[in-house]
Amino acid sequence: MKSKLHGIFGAVALLCIATFWLSTVVSELFLTQAGVVAVKNAVLTGMWLLIPAMAATGGSGFSLAKGRRGRLVDVKMRRMKGVAANGLLVLLPSAFVLASWANAGRFDGAFYALQGVELLAGAVNITLLLLNMRDGLRLTGRLSPKRSVPPAAR
């Protein structure tokens, strides 16, 4: 049961970050400034779902890893530390600043530079969470282990 909850929490967190990222790209490419403002505010509001989902993912993952060792467990834990640091030090502050600037109509070079940093940090977190999902599926046996030699070369 703990493993299923961990997967659900992780999927919710991943979907939140992917939705924020994709919404940002779409708003910047296709929407008006009012649309960008709406997306920036929605991302900030969405933190009320993302932050508890990330905390629950980390907590349940830590609980599942208790007493367990191995390369996949260690790698997943290292990645989650990176995801958390990236989220707390880059993504969360930039979400607040970008929403504030967008609400003030400040769409200048600093806005777009910070937007670029946020998109890059978001892409990093999406990648790390996807890798953790893959390794979690391997740990539970739902995905076969990585093969060292491709089947065609055997």
C-alpha cells in the first residue's frame, strides 16, 4: 500500500510540474500578456497541490527506503535531494517573482531571463522525476531491469 501511495504522490508531483512547464511555454508562445498573467497566477496557486505532493513523495520514499540499500535506492534518494533543492531554491522563488512581475505588467528582459531559468530548472526536475519513476518501477518489478547487452547483440 505504501508503494502505491508513493507512486500516486510522485505522479501528482510530476504532473503538476509538467503542467506548469507546458502551460508556461504555451502561454508565452500563443497567449496575450493577460494570458501569461493568468498562467503565472495559476502556477502559484498550483503550489498548494505540488508542495504537499512533493513532501508526501519524499516522505513515503524515505519510509520505503528504510532498511533497504542498493544502487537504485541510493540514486533515487540523490535525485530527490536535487529535485527538492531545485524546487526550493529556484522554482518556488521564481514562481513568486514571475507572478509578481506579470501582475505588475513587467515583461522586460529580466522577466524573460528568469522565465528561461525557471523553464530550465523545471525541465531538470521533470527529467529527474521521470528517472526516479523508471527506477521505482524497476524496484517494484513492474519494469524489467536494465540490460547490459541489447537482445539483438546476444
